[in-house]
Amino acid sequence: MHIQFMRKERVGMRFSVVVLGCLLLFSIVPISMFSHGDITAGHARSSEKRVIAELFTATWCTYCPYADAALHELKAEYGERLVVLAYHPDSDDPFQNQDAVDRWTQYQNIARPQSLQWGYPTCIFDGNFSNAEVGGSSGTKSAYKTQIDSELQKSSLADIDAKADISGYPVVKIKASVTANVNLQTSNTINYKLNMVIFESGINYNASNGIKVHDYVVRDVLEPESLSLSQGSTITVERTFNFNTSWNINNCSAAVFIQNDISTPVIKNMNVGQATDIVPFVKGASMSITPESATVLAGNSIQYTLKISNFGKLNDNYTLSKSGEVSSWFSLPQLVTLAAGQSTTLTLNVNVPQGASEGVKTATISATSEINPNVVSKTTLNITVTPIPIYSAQLTPSSDTRKTISPGWANFTFTLKNTGNMPDNYTVSYSSSLNWQANLNPQQVTLNPSTSTQIYLNIRVPSEVSIGSYMFKINVKSEKNESMVLESTAYVQVEEIKRMVSITPKSSMVNITIGNSESITYTVTNLGNVEDTYSLSLVGDIYNWGLLSRSEILISAGNSGTFLLTISVPLTTTASSVSIKVRVVSQVDGTVTNESEILVVVKSAYTKQKISGVYIEPTSPNEKDYVKIYATITGDFTGQVTVTVVECLESGVCKLPITYNMELGLNNQYKSNIGKFAKGSHVSCNITVVGMDDTKVYSNYEFTVNAAPGKTNQTQSSGLCGTIVFALSMPFILIALAIYRRKNS
């Protein structure tokens, strides 16, 4: 035999030994689950000896399928004489519950002194744990059969009469009467426990050991009732519990048995039920309908007979419902009440509408159990409709009037729909007293019932047509119904030619930094009633700054077009505000025009200015009494530079100021000779930079031209830019000047 042990140890659940020689007596009554409103349904009584097989198993156990197969085969052989309960105590088993754990623990605690190892599967017959069958193999069935036959030889010393009441479902009541037989071999009172076990079969679960359908799974064990039995005595016990609605009550049963705390022999073995211990409490309704199908001419009616039978063991109410294409053609009662085993018939009058289309139509009729809404029976009503041919159609214009000019086009759209119940072919044409060009598409149409298509009529209005309304007619003829002619009128309203144009934005303002560019998108709308081509141009002093993405644009009446204007500000420009205009002119009529004005605010490229200082170098060797001074200005901007120089001689006489103006380009350096100065004179050099955004920076430089080379001093005054002292070692050396930046707004 092969045994598979539990995966983890639990307190009170060790794999122990079986106590030998300690007999256990069982009495079991699987009760057919259950009755509802009929207290006798699900009730049975028998004195026939039965054996209970308690199997301890696990879904992961690879040897358990031997035990499972053996018990299924033996159940088929012994029928009601064998009752099977399958306990799943392992924590890794989806069917585990505390009741299964407790039952497994009970047996192990008593069996432990015998040091017999238990594992999965273990099967105990009639509570005789001393002869428990442990493990699984090809010989398991034979071993089980031997145990069953041995237990069947023992007499039953008590009868159990049990029944169930589920009239308050999901609250269930089980009532059991236990009567000790006269052959109970004692005149004393014996103490026992009455057990009630709920179990379920037919559970679909794809276990790792290969078992896909699980039967006899113990779901609940009710609290045992203590009994004191004496010869010939009868004791009645009632238990009420809440049934778990997630279990399939149709596949559940109850087993009732007595046992003396797993310490004495079996008193009674009894299975109450039908051929098996699984008796559904309700099977729901069975429905049939006659005739199975019928052919009916549209506009007529037909009768169907619906038979509903309650094949369950309980009285039940059934809610009737219908769905499907023809469910509106007949009516049903909302509720049918049937006793267990009762049948009833309903007459369904099916009225086929006159306009019903040809073909097979169906409706589904459902009966839902009130006791268990999960039990739903269905049947199908089939009817083949032969329609009365109806040929009809509908022609609808999207608009009956179109405005246009001469020359021009007027376009119409019509919808043609087959409103009959048969396919049809249609011929489409138009008529007019005018000899105008017209395009009609399509001219031949085939439509099934309830389908539609679009028909397009495009009319060309010739030149020199007078202003007014002109009529066209579109005609549709049915191929199947010659008397049916559909007609719709289209009016062409010829108007006076109007030319109008607009441009947006009408005005705008852009800020552009010197050397940069900006783009503006314009929309031109043809407000007239005729297609027109418009010329696009730029007007203003700075028109050459602008670039249009196109020079002309063609726009149909009522529609719009777009173009792009890009404005680029030259580097040589100073900060200012200037304007430019975009003009739109009709090429057909030059008086039709419109324009948009753009204000361009030119900004300085940078707001930072940097003045490097003054550079002093000597004159030629034969002019030793003089030096040349250069102003060196570096700017991160574009702007106007003014240099003012005042020379005061040693005699104290100051010359008139000399001013130099110069343009400083972007990232340029300017170096200018600002004069020759006598040695010993005092020179004041003021440099002013005005940026394009009107920001100003001042730097003042004062120095004395030394009498001897290498002795000339240069000083930058504090004032607005701070103070920096410059040392000039020789007249021929470039003075390194500290730079300070100042903004004077």
C-alpha cells in the first residue's frame, strides 16, 4: 500500500497509531436533502444494515485516486447499504473545514497509543479505527470490500427515523428519532452521541491528483447530541442550522448516525434515501412545447401548447419569462404553482404581425424555481413566417432647396428606404423642363426590407441664368409594385453673385527681439456665394520684413483657407514700434478687399551691457609729449554708444568736451581713437551706452597723463558703476579694467 503523509504538522493532528480492539458502533442516515413545505419529503426509515465509510483524503494526494475509485465502484455495487463520507482535513485542500480537522484529530488521539502511522488516504468503516485501511494501490478496492462485508455481518441494534424540513430555506431543520432495538444486549442505559453530517457531491474542481469531480465531500458537522439509550427506548432530536447557499443544495445529503465518542461498537447503520445517498431536494420544472415548429402566414395566429412539469420532490412556484425575436407575439402568466410531481399545460396564442418578415423566428421560455433561483428550465418556441408581400418605400430629401449662383452647382442628397417586408428593385430618374446638365447616381437600386441607400443629384447652373427658383423632380419606381411611384422635388435657388471676404485676426500685436522672427497664421473666409481667388500682399514701411507662405488662395463660397506670415527683424534695427498690413484682394473684383494690421514691437536683443574700459597707448616716438587714448567697448547687446572726453591741462585750463557717437552691433567690440592728450593733463572719459530697450549704462574713467612714460595713472570713478582703480605701468601696455554693468531705467 502507498501512503502520502500530511505536508505540515498540526497540534493534535500527528500521524499516530490506531487503537486495536476498541470497537466503534455507527448508525447512519443520509437524509435526502431536503423538503420544502412538505415535511415528509426527504424522510426515510429502514432497519436494513448499512455501513459507513469515512475516507480522509486530500486533493493533492497522489494515492487518493485509488481510494476514490474504489469507493465509487463499491457504492455502485452495494447501493444504499454503503454510505460514503469524504473528509478533507489538510490546510492545503480547498475543501478543508474545521469539522473535517476535528474528526481526523478525534480518531488520531484515540489511535495514537498503537503507534500505527496514518496518512492519506485513510478509510475507516463503521468507526472501526483498529482496522483502518491506510494508503492506496490497485488492491484498495479488495481491501475495502473485505471490511464492508465484515461490517454487514453485524446486526443493527437501533433504528433511526430521520427527516428534513427546508420550508424556511436557507434555515434547515433535521429531525431524527432513535429507537433501541429489543436485541440490545444490556438492560442498562448506554450513553451515545447522535451526529448529523452534511455532505455534497458533484463538485467540479480540477485537483492536482487528477480527480476532477469530487463526491461525498463533508461540508458541515452539526453539534452532536448526547443520548442515553436503554432497551426499547425512543429518543427524538431536532437540529436547526443555516445552509450555506454557496453549496449546491440539489447535490447535498445528510448522514445521521450514533456513536459513543469513538469508543464503542456500532449500534445502527442506516441510509435513508433513494438508490444513492445523494437525493436532490428540487429538480425544477421540465417544459415541452407542441408543435415543435409551425409555418404561419403573416397576419395570422397559431396556438402552441406548453407543458410544465415539476419533477422535484417539493411543491414549488415557477416564474415564467420569455425572450427572443417573437416574444412580443404571445403572452405568458407570470407565475405557475406546481406540487411535487404535478404537471400543467398552457395554451399560447401566437399572433404574427402582418408586416412580419420571412424566415424562422424563435422565442425562449424560461421557468425559474422560487425555492432555488439557480434552477431554471427552458424551452424554445419555433415559428416559420411566410409573409404577405408588402412592397413599399420612402424617399426623403436632406433638403429640398439649394442656393447657388450662375454659373454654379447645386447638390442634393435623397434617402431611399425599403419600408416593405420583401426585397425590391428600384429605378431612379429625374425630370425638369430645363435643359441643364445634371448627374444622378445611382439610377438602379436593390434593397432588402428595412435597408436604405443614398441617392445624389448634382445640377449644373449654366451662365447668364436669371435670378429665381428652378424646379427638378426625382422619381423612384418599384419593380415589384408597379403602382408605387415615389416623387420628391428639388429647388435650385439662383441668386445674385455676391463677393465678400474676411481675414482673421483683424489686428494683432507681436513682440520680436532684434534678429529674431515670429509667425502668424491667418484665416481668409469667402463670405460670398461664388468661388473666388484672392491675392495676398504686405503693405507698410517694413513690408520687406514679412514673408507670406503663399501669394494667392482659391476658396469656394462659404469656405475658408489659411496662410502663414513670418516677420523677421533685421539686426540693424533699433528698438521701436512699427506696423505692417496684410491685404486680401479678389482677383475678379478688385474692390472686394480686406486687410489685417500687425503692430510689431521691436525689442533689444539683450538687456545686459558690458563696457570694457579705456585703452591707452603712446604716440609715435617723436611725439613723446602726447599719448593716444582708445575707448574699447564690448556689448552683449545692440545699441548706441556715446563717449564724451574732457581734458584739463596742468595749467588748470580745461578744453571743451569732445563727443564721439558709434553703433555697437550684437556681440561686437568697438575700439576708437578718442584723441591725443598732453602729458601731465587730467582726462575725464565718460562712456554712455543706450540699449534698444532704452536701458542705459554709464562708466566714468578719469586719469592723469604722466610726464614720464610708465607713470600714467587711470581711475574709474565710482558713481553709477562703482570704483575700480587701474594701474598703468607703461604707456604701451593695455590697461586691464574691471567691468561693472549698470542699468539706468
